[in-house]
Amino acid sequence: MKSRVRVCERGSISIVVAAAVGMALVVTMGAADVGRALIARSRAEAVADLAALAAAQELALPSGIDPSTFAAEYADRNGGRLVSCSCATGTSEAIVEVAVPVRRFLLPLRDRDVVGVARAVVDLPA
């Protein structure tokens, strides 16, 4: 009778191992997706900084072009999209909001945009 019980329990450990490997795979893919989103967030902040500095440069040394045009150009060059730019000509600060896409998640998630905001102030001598 003992040998018959052992035969019935023989395959049960493989089911537990398969479930544990599956869960480990899903957790690893989730961690990779979180890492990808955090990298995109850092990139969005860097692109927003660049765009704000470009707009502030145009505010400090006007060339006749709208500062938001410079901000949009710098955002596009660096893989972002200008969402908003509060940088009217004649003011001394530029507040820029930039979106950077996060694509190709490992888990079945929709593509998303991560937003970065930056502010640059022009301090000209009086």
C-alpha cells in the first residue's frame, strides 16, 4: 500500500515548481516594466529641463521666435513632446511640461506617456 501512495504523489512537486517558476517570471517582468517606467521618468525630467532652458535662452536673448517653438524643438530632438509651455515673450520665467512615451512593456499593458515638468528663470542684471 505504501508504494501505491508514493506513485500518486510523485508528480505533485512538478506542479508546484511550475507554478513557482511562472510566478517568478511574472514578477520579474513586472519589475522590468517598473524599471523601464522609472528610466522614462528620468528622461522626461531631463528633456523638460532642456526645453525650459531653451525657452529661457530665447527669453533672455530674443531673436524674434516664440520661446515655445524653441522648447518644442528641443523636446522633439530629445524624444519628447511638448505638452505646455508657459513662456510668453517679455516674461522672465519658462515653465515647461514634456511627455516622453514608454513603449513595449513586457506585461500586457498599454503604452503610456511619462510627464516631466521644469522651470527656468531668467535673471538679467538691471
